[in-house]
Amino acid sequence: MFNRELVKGSTSILVLQLLNERDMYGYELVKEIERRSDHHLQMKEGTLYPALHKLEKQEYVEYYWEDQEKGPARKYYRITAHGIDILAERTSEWHRYVQVMNNLIEGSNS
């Protein structure tokens, strides 16, 4: 498990990346993050839904309802064109940040 603050700071880029691949509903996002991180990132729905609402307010994602064969309709989220642009910016920024952090950390071991 990782520090909660590290996870919180990367929630939006993770959600945008997954939604860039396909539309998903909330619980599906939680499970996909957990699966892809080999269970190192376990995001609570209480963290995910506020993040989704914020992304929605910023117009990076939108939602639609889809009827299910069994049970109630599900709320699916999809990335918007603006969200795709922001994802590209944040991904580039993330790579630069990781590079700087690696340089700083590795430099301290010399």
C-alpha cells in the first residue's frame, strides 16, 4: 500500500487514463485500478466519487445511464475531448515530475 496522499494526488490522471481506454462505471474503475496496480492501489469509493464529480465539474468527464438486464441502471463515465487534452498535459507533466524526483533521489545516494 502507498501513502494516501500520494494516491490522492494521482487519482485524476488514473481515472482519466482508464476512461480514455473505455467508458466505465464507478465500481469498475475502483476494481480496475486495484487489478492493474497488483493490489498496491486500493482506492475507496469515498475517494473516487468526489474525484469523478470534480472531473465532471471541470468538464473532463461526463456520464450517462445504461440499463442493465438485472438490477438498476448504471451510471457510466466517459472522457470528453477536453479531458483527453488535459490527460495529455498531465501525463507529460507526470513523466517530467518522475524524472526530476528520480534525479533528486538517485543524486542523494552518490
